Amino acid sequence: MTAVAEIPTVSLERLFRVPARRLFALMTTPRHMERWFSPSEDYQVSVRAHDFREGGAYNLAYRTPEGEENTVKGEFVSIKTDREVTFTWTWDEPDPHAGIFTLVTWTFEPLGNSCRLTVTHEKLPNTEARERHSAGWAGTLDRLSQLLDSEGA
């Protein structure tokens, strides 16, 4: 019997003390995303395109502390308001993972006035990509938590 090779996947879960509706809005509205959607304060993000509908495209530009710009783009595959968003995620050159098609799902589980968020990033090409994206998503969710804390949520 041959073992099936595991395709690297990232899965992170966080509990936020805001209703799912509020968390969904923070995560899907460009003006909010530009305040937190990067792995650290050192990386600035600009939402260049955000056609938030199934089949709609998005394009995000990240400026590094050294002034370099990296872009990620994709398409919204599935949107279930306040419940789940699935989208493709592909980096452009010069990123080392440029051109590799991956898939991200955000799942929102309402828990009264709180929400459990699960981020799943699938189809990563290797362990190095999984580790990089796991650290990136962890930092990004930390920034979202900090934003909510600063707003008193």
C-alpha cells in the first residue's frame, strides 16, 4: 500500500468577542481591511480591487519595510454572508510562490455575541510555503485582534 502524499494546509482558529456580522464586515470591506490585513504593522496593504461577489476578483498590494511591493490576487469562489468566504490566493512575481494557485476559506461560527473564526489555506505547494503562510495568517489575525481591542470590542 502506498501512502498518499499530504498536501500542506494551514488551519488556524480564533475566538473574537464580536458578533459574526461585525467580524464578517471587518474582513470583507476594503476600508477596514487596509487597517489590519497584513502579517505585521511593518507591512502596509492597499486594496487595489475588491469585487466582493462570487466570481469577482480582488487584488492586494503589500509594501514591505524595505519598500518593495508584492501583490496577491484571486477570485471569490463562494460567499455565504456572515458564515463563510472562499477565495483563490495567488502571489505575483517576484514572490517565491508566484503563480501557485491556492485556496483560502474563512469560516465564521456565531457564538452569541462572539464568533469563532477558522482560516484554512489549502493547496500550498510545500512545507516551506505552509510555514510561511501559517506565520502570515497568525500575524494577520493578531492584527485583527489588536484592531478590535483598540475599538473596545
